[in-house]
Amino acid sequence: MEELILSVEFLRSKQKVVARVASEAGGVREYTGALPLEVIEMVVDDLREEFESAPPS
């Protein structure tokens, strides 16, 4: 059986990029920046920390 452990959405307006992340361990959070790469790096860094510290399943 499969279960969802992570959901990521990237949204863009004329002035900003928003990422919405939802995960089992971290809950729901949002990241905002002017450039897509900036927001992607924030999301990757946060998820790396979350999954490195998560107990093995």
C-alpha cells in the first residue's frame, strides 16, 4: 500500500514565487521569494533536514 508522505506546489505571480509544502513530519508551510531558484533551494534545504532527521521507516 502506498501513502502520501510529501506534497509540494509551486505557484508564480508577476512579482513572486510561492512554494507550499505539506509533509507528515513538518506539517504545512510556505516559502516565498522573488526567483524560482531561490524558493526551490529553500524547499530542498528544509526537506533535506527533515528527512535526514526522520526515523527510518
